[in-house]
Amino acid sequence: MRMVTVGTRGSTLALAQTHWVVARLKEEWPDTDFRIQTISTGGDRNRGSLEAMAQKGDKGFWVKEIEDALLGGRIDIAVHSLKDLPTEQPDGLEVSAIPRRVDARDVLIGKEGMKKLSELPQGARVGTSSVRRKAFLRAYRPDLQIVNLRGNIDTRLAALAGDEYDAIILAAAGLIRTEMRHRIDEFLEPDILLPAPGQGALALETRADDDLSIEVAYAIHDHTTDDRITAEREFLAGLGAGCMAPVGAHATVKGGVLTLEGWVGALDGTKVIRGTTQGDPGECADLGAELAADMLNQGAQALIDAARE
Ligand SMILES: NCc1[nH]cc(CCC(=O)O)c1CC(=O)O
């Protein structure tokens, strides 16, 4: 029997999404044996230095050890949250499949009486460490207090039970995949808050010359999701930004037309630039690059640089 080893981080979310991927792969390849191997990354071991690493431009904080395991042949397919995966893969590796996206939106989870963002009382304390979510909150509700909140989904939900936070913001997909959809109080629609590029999507990464694993992974590839996230990620790459930038993007495909919306915000909330473009889904990469160029012309670079400091 053919055997494929699927690697991922050991967090609840990483394992939940990898079990989902393996179940989907097993439907397509009933005669293949799948094994799951967990790998601890710099991000798992060393949370305190996350910001320092980001400032040094180390984008691969969550993926380096996993990519080393792929290159070393200890695993054959890696499962990543797409939004944590740098837009360029190292030599010898490639993204071979993008499964269907679940839900790209961010959500609010709040204490009693704190269950809608627009209705939070003056000065309410909202937990997040994402620069995108911070920049958005400061622009949208300058009165709110933003309190840093790190850690896995479980840690963040546990923190809300204490008394430091009135509400927190998380990605819907993470809660849905870990069977915590019932905890969601409000879905923040993209017209209010644009999600991170690639949020809610997964990426299956393989060795570029491993035809067998590529074929296995590609069985659960979803073309529409791929077009959408390609537009979003080309937009991010076109801005010269990574997953730690105050950048949101969301693409949809309806009636054969791809619509890409982009957002860049000042970390202090004093300025936001928002743009949109439409075209053929086959041109998704160009659409992302064009929107990035358009927003650079409107001054996006200064906002991205300011958030690095
Ligand atoms: N950066 C952490 C991370 N990476 C992926 C998800 C959630 C799942 C997803 O966006 O696909 C999260 C947590 C969060 O942002 O709430």
C-alpha cells in the first residue's frame, strides 16, 4: 500500500485542519495509507519573540521546520493555514493544492452585552495582536482600547474568560474547523473589515519533484479558491508586504467575474486606503498586482513602512 506522510504543527487548529485534509484525501485515494506527523516550529516554541522576528523580516516563523521536514523527506505533504505561508516558496518546494475555502471572515466574540462591534460601549477593551485588526479598529472605533492577545485559539478563548478583555477578534475559519462555531457572536463582513489575504484557506505544500504526492494533493484542489487567493496574495506581494502588515484583501468570483477588494491602513488608524478591481478570474494574478500598484500610487507604502517600526 502506498504511504503518504502529512505534516503539520501540533496546535489544535493545525491538527483539526490536517485531519480534515486527510479525510478528504482518503476519499479520493482509498488505497493510500495516510500518516500524520506533527512538527514544532519557531513560532510554537518562542512566542515572545514573534514581533522581533517579524521586524527582522523573518516571514517563515511558522513554516521553516515544516519545510525542512519536507525537504528532508520526513514528510511528503505539509498542511498550512494559507495566510501564515509566505507568498514565495523556497527552492525545491511548491504549493500543490488549495482546498476549497471555508469562510474568509473575521468574527467578534464578546462577553455578555459585548456581542456586536458597533454596539460595544465607549472604551471597551478588544483583544488582538494582528496589525491589520488593530489598524482597522483604530480607524473604525478610535474610542476602543486595543489589548494585545496572543496564542493559539484555545489560549485566546480562555483569555476572554478572564477580566482583561471585553471582546476579541478571531478568524471564523479557525473556530469553525475546531468545532467552536457556537462561540461566534458576530461575523464581521468584508465591507466592514477586509480579512487577511488567504484567510480561511489552506495550502498543501510538497517537494516540487515529488510527482506522486503532487498528484495525491491535487485531487482536492479547488480552482475558484485558487483564483481568489492568488489575487489576494499577488496584491499583498505587490505591496511588498507580508502576513504581518496592515493589509486586508478579499476576492470573490460571481458570474464568471473576479472582484478583488484591497485595504491598507495606518497602524494608528489615522488613514486608510481602500480599492477594488474586477476582471476575468484567469487574470487573477494581474488583477492583484494592478490593485497593488494603484494603491502604492495612493500612498500605501508609507502606511506599510510605518507599521514596521
Ligand atoms: N495567525 C494565526 C492564525 N492562522 C490561521 C488562523 C485561523 C484560520 C485561518 O485564517 O485560516 C489563525 C488564527 C486567527 O487569526 O484567528
